[in-house]
Amino acid sequence: MFGLQRTGDQVWALGDQRGRGFMLGATAGRTTLNGEGLQHQDGHSHLLANTPPNLVAYDPAYAYEVAVIIKDGLRRMLEDDEDVFYYITLYNENYAMPAMPEGVAEGILRGLYRIRASSVSGPRAQIFGSGPMIHSALAAQALLAQRYGVAADVWSVTSYQQLFRDGRAVQRYNLMHPKAPKTSYVAAALGVNSGPVVAVSDWIEEVPSLIARFVPGRFTPLGTNGFGRSDTRDALRNHFEVDARWVTLAVLASLAQDGVIAPDVVSKAMGELDIDPNKVDPMYA
């Protein structure tokens, strides 16, 4: 309950003891558990979960992702006899669960797969969503296509931890093997000329920022930095600047900073999206 901010010592003890099992976070996220205010809205457990080396952390959006992760965890712990344990955030928000697309199991386990490619032609961008914030990403994709002609692909990030650990391992390998360098999983998945990346989650910005140096091109994390509040989910996601409007604005701003679109497009979009440029920073609100 309440994630690693309350159970951190026990998590480290379990790691020291080479324990195994699953910890399922049903009260996860700073905006999803919307009525709990300051103390219980957890925005940083996935940052803490990156520290014990034998803890495997996932932040799935859909039921089929959970099923793939649990099945692989059982294989690793029971069949392969690995001393690992899992932290999986499940949240408490109800929404429709789609069927599992073909060919995504590897991406789920490695931390990233594309869930919806853009169907429009225009300036390109990528949106990373995780947990229930996948819906902010998908709604922003539609806004960007319909209003601004931007082709944004949406990716489900099931684990920033796994992406970070892969990128770190590749970076370490390349340090000692300069003649035969490898490519991180996230860089290989995105490829070249993919445009800027905007990452939105229900966690503080430091969580997606774990992979910033492994992402080709501009990387903009959106997160829930600051104290939690008791309000509706919609109000909280506007307060923390992680709803579809803010994701849309971040994509447009990234494209403008890259010189792909004019800055005037961003200024106009703020009015169209009802975003106040003088809004108080939620970090200190």
C-alpha cells in the first residue's frame, strides 16, 4: 500500500534476502488515486524501485500487459530459479481493456512497444504513455492529427526501469568495446528521424527522465511533481499538467524548438487548448 515511499526498508530487506514474489501496487499514481491528498498520492515509487538491483518494476496500462509480465515473472522465479522480485503498479481507475495486439510480448517485457501509429502525414513526433496516462497520450495523438496536422505515434512504456537498465548496460558495454558498439533498445525501437519524444506518466518527471540520454532527439518528460491534492482526476491532471491538452502543447513546443513548426503555432494552441501561460507551477503550488 502506498508504494515504496512507505515500504522502502522492507523492499531493501527482501532484496538482501534474495526474496521472490510480486508486489502489486493498487493505490499507485499521483492523480489516479484522486481523493487522498498530500500523503497517499504516490508519485515516486518507480524512481525508488530503480535502486534495488534484483527488483523488476513495471507500470502497465492494460490487462494483457499485466498477464504477460506475471507469466514471465513466474517463469523467471520458478522455472529459471532467479532471485528476483517484482513491483507492478495496477492503479484503481476503471477503463476499457483492449485485446492484445500480435507481436508485442517482447516489447512489453523490455519496457516499450508502439501501440498506435499515426495515420496522417505531417511533422513527426512520438508520445510515450504509461499506466492510465496512456489515455492522455492517445487523446493528444487525436488532437494533434485533427487540429494541427502532426503525425504522432503513441507508445506504451511498461517499464522505464527496464529501458534504463538496458541503456545503461549498452552504454557500459560500448565504453569497453569501442570498435563494436551496441544500440539501446529504446533507440533501436525509435529509429532515426522519428521526431521529438514527449513522455507522460502519473509519476514525477524524474521517472521518464531515467532514459533521456538514450533517446535520439529532443526528450520532454511530463510528470506529477509537487504535493498531491484531493480533487477529481480531470482537475488533478490539469493541475499537474499531464492531461491530453498539456501533452499536445508539449509536442507542439518540441516541434517549434526543433524548427519544424513556427512558434506562433504554439502560442495560438495555448488559447485553443485553454491553457493559461501564467498558471502556477504545480511543483510549488
